[in-house]
Amino acid sequence: MANSSNPSALRAVIWAAIVVSVLTFTPLVIPPSQCEPVLLGLPRTLWAGMLVAIVLVGLTALAARLIGTDDSGNPS
């Protein structure tokens, strides 16, 4: 596992998470007064929310790999 010797990569992951979180509340994800189109019986907003959640989980996993741990299991 990598340790935190690459702080710029960790900063990029943190900024990506912030941007995704902010975009979640824009009309790109939550269109005003609209529930169409529907895909597989679910509105587009729900699909977009699930995609945002998956992206945030991926960014969290990436950040955890970048931080790493030492032999005793503590963050390095």
C-alpha cells in the first residue's frame, strides 16, 4: 500500500469529492419539478443519486489507499 508521500494526489481526490458533492445539488442532478425520463421504472434523479454515491465510495476507497497504514494498522 502507498503512504501519504503524494499529498497532491490526496488533495485532488478531496477536491473531486467536494466537486461531486456540490454538483449533487445543482439542476444537473436534481432538475426542478421534473421526474422524467424514467429508466427501468426509476426517475433519472434517483439514477443520478446512485451514480453520485458510487463515485463518492470510489473516491473514498482511493483516498484510503493513498493514506495507507503502517504495520500496526494506524494511518501513516
